[in-house]
Amino acid sequence: MNQRRKYLKPIVASILLIAVLAVMVIIYTQLKPQGTVGAKEVVIDIVIPGEETKEFTLNTDAEFLRQALQEANLIKGTESEYGLFITEVNGHIANDSNQEWWCITKNDEQILFGVDEIAIKDGDHYEITLTVGY
């Protein structure tokens, strides 16, 4: 009898761990950004302090912002474990030694996802702003 109890705790703990992991996977798949399939029109404002804002209207089938911006040849960057780190927008390179970086906002609210995870839909309006200071 004691021999059975000895193995029962690790078995129950393993089952509970598997159940928790399964719930986490389900929650992640439900909450991760979902792109919209099909044609869409997206407006991009490129804001560089001291210069006139440039507006681009993109007609795309892309589901995520990165793909749409790359199709229009508007961004370049370096790959990281978190996705693309944007270093250049419309030919303007952010100067890292001046702590410059590109901030993406939608309707004047900062987006807390990387460009790879920003799901787009028809009519979206984004701003890509050259920002100074970390």
C-alpha cells in the first residue's frame, strides 16, 4: 500500500502539470493577434520631427503590419528573437548613438507588440514616429 502512495503523488502532479500547460496553450491561441484575410487598405503616417509627415496608403492582402510595410518597401531592420527591430523607415535610418528608434502607434496610442504581431484590418491608420530617448 505504501508503495502505491509513493508513486501516486508524482503521477497526480504530472497530470496537473499537463492540464495547466494545455489550458495555457488554449488561452494563448485564443488571445494571440489574428490577422484579417483578404484585401484591405491601411494608412501609414511617417513622422520625423522637424520634417513634414508623409502619408502612405497601402492596399494589401497582408494579415500583419510587417508584411504590408515590407511589400511597400517602407521598412528595413534586423531580426531578433522578438521579431523584426525596425532600423529604417522610408529611407531614414534611426541613429542608435542618438538613442533614436521607431515607435508605432495606432490612433495616437502606442502599440505594445512588435511589427510582426500587429494584425491589420481594412481602414486601420498607423503612425510610425522617429522617437529619441530610451
